[in-house]
Amino acid sequence: MTVVNIPYANEILRLRVPDRNFLMLALPKEIPGSSSPELEVKRAVLNPINAEPLRNVARGKKTVAIVVDDATRPVPTNLILPPILEELHEAGIHRENITIIFATGLHRPVTREEAYRLLGAKVAERYRWISHNADSDDLVYLGTTSRGTPLYINRLYVESDLKLLIGDIMLHYYAGFGGGGKSILPGIAGRETIIKNHSMMFHPNAKPGVYKGNPVCEDIMEAAKIVGTDFVVNVVLNSRREIVKVFAGELESVFLAGIDLAKKMYMVEIPQQADIVIVSPGGHPFDINLYQAHKALFFAEQATRLGGVIMLVAACPEGAGNELFKEWMIRMRGVPADRAMRRIESELKKNFVIGPHKAYYIIRATSRYRIYIKTEIGAEEVADIYRMHPMGDPQEVLDGLLAENPDAKVLVIPYGNETLPVLRQ
């Protein structure tokens, strides 16, 4: 008998899987964080990839725009910014000529409290910072990508002499990977630009870990090259949100180097798809709501045979986590999956908003797999709105499933938000 530990909120659940059924435990290849993150940033900007050191790039420039992530991302911007600002000042750039732009995309503006936490109090107090507004009437139009995405971009960024991007590179469930040009699109792009790009999420190659051939990812990179950037600083983090490595320099070179490390850390080979996959987002805060926990469900799908079973262990004390997501799940209640997905897809291609796209993915998943969920969300809501089977004791459910199919293979993913199973070639 194999005993596996499954995070659930702030607890650990222990499940017993018969050895004859146990396929594997899929875990990310964790790498310790840097003991000195600021020195790691300094190393990267002094030894960039396919670019001059930042100080040389900045010399002679007057105005600077630095794009950073908003509160929805885990990037430790407060550790990354100080060495960068120091280099800019060494190059002769004055503090009053530097503006930090939060790449909010279609998210709400960053609050003052969030800005102080994200930037660090000292930087937030001394430097100008603003949140991008995707609906501003003062965006600059820069043409279209080859896929027809109209490029409406933040004017302050476009008109700055020196353009810098700061972000993190990690798996993204339809853009392939975060980081790189995502700081520009969706980060500082207009609503029309974002809607057109995100409408490509329905393409079969728009999936996690895929860069080449993924239209969302390739459109983002093309857009970023058209818009332009002078220097990029991207980090790869471990599951504790520590900086493992910093990559700096030319946009695409940095992105490719970063995704190579992210793949090694977070893409885990599996010998075959399983009949039953037990998955947790990784406990708190990754299972704080269903909106966040969905990422683990999405990744678990890659390891589950069509028609198989996914057992999702996610507390979700905050419920859905997004009102539009829940609203669309309610709106589609009782509608057959194929018809529901077509309606959501049609709506999002006309007007992409955050939330309904999760409803699309949840409905698609429940139409392909039998999904059980252990959660604090009420059993009636789980079944009626989210189309899943509520479970009390996961061990009882697992034992029942194995009685139903004694030859079933079971794969366990304890940290589903950080682990992408990939079939061994």
C-alpha cells in the first residue's frame, strides 16, 4: 500500500493507494531559491543575454518606463527593482524621469496599499507609479500583428526613451508561458487588443507549456517586438515564490532561456495517462477559491485518459472567487456542455472579460471526465452549478472507484498548480 500526502487548505490529507494501482507521484523538480536575490538581479543585468549591460543601454536616455506586474502575480518586484534603479541612476537618469507602470491588463487598478507592498515602501514613496488603463482614450495605435490583433498600447510607455519590462516566467494554461511579452500584451494593451489576442485561447495549440505553434503566445511575442522594448528582466520562481534565477537582456532570448528552466522545473514526464488522477492545487493559498484551483484541474486533465476520473481536493473557502465566473456557470445550468461552450466562446470572441473563460474550461472538463471535488463549497452548489460530484471522504471515493475498476491506474499530483504532466515520448 502506498500512502500519499495531499495538501488541503492548511491541512494534509493522507490517502492509501494499493501498490498494484499506483502509477506515480508527479512532483515538480524543486530548486532552492537564491540566497541573495538582489545580487542575482545585479548579476543578470551586468551580464545580459544578447544585449549590452543595462547601464550601457540606459546611457544618454532621459525618460524611462518600467512595466511591472500587478497584485495578481507573485513576482517579488520589491527585490528586483532596487538594483535596476541603481543601474539607471549610475547611467545618469534622474528619479523624476522614471515611471513605473503596473501591467494590469483588464484587471482593476492597483491600490496604494498594494503598490507599497509590491514595490517596497521606499520605491513607492519616491518614484512615480501608475496603473495601466485598458479603456483609456489616450492609447497609441501601432498597427496590427500578422494575426490581425490591433495594437493599442499605453502612451506613456510608447513615448518613453527607455522601455523596461519586469516579470516572471511560469506555465500559463492557454498562453503557454507567462513572462516575456505578456508585460505588454495584455499588460499595457487596450481592451480591443486584449480581446483579439485572448480570443485565440480556443485554438487547440493554446495550452500550457506550448510556445511554438501556440497562436496566443506567438501573437504576444510579435506584438511585443512591434511595440518595442529595450531591456527585459524576467525571473523563474520556485513553489515558495523564491527567485531561482534571473534572466535579463533581449526580449525573446530572455523568454526562451526562462521557459527552458521553467520546463525543467514544472513539466513532469508521465509514462501513460491514468484512469484516476488525484490532484490538489497545493493547499492554501492556491485552493482559496475555485477560480484559482481550476489551474490544477486543467493540468490534471493532461494526465487523465478521456472518460477517466479526476479527484480534486480544493478547500475553496471563498467559493467561486469570481462573480462573472459563477454567474456564467449559473447561466449555463442545465444547458448541454457542447451548446454551453459554444455560447461562451461566441460571447468571449466578441467581448473578452475575465471570468467566463473559466466557466468554459470547467464545463469542458466536466464533459470529458468524471470529476469529484472535496471542498467547503456546498454539495448542492457543487453538483448543480459546477457540474462536479461532491465528496466527503476522498478515501471512501477512491476505494469505491477501485472496486468499480480493480485494474485502474492512479496518478497523484499534490501540487497541481505547479505541475504539468507530459506524456513520455
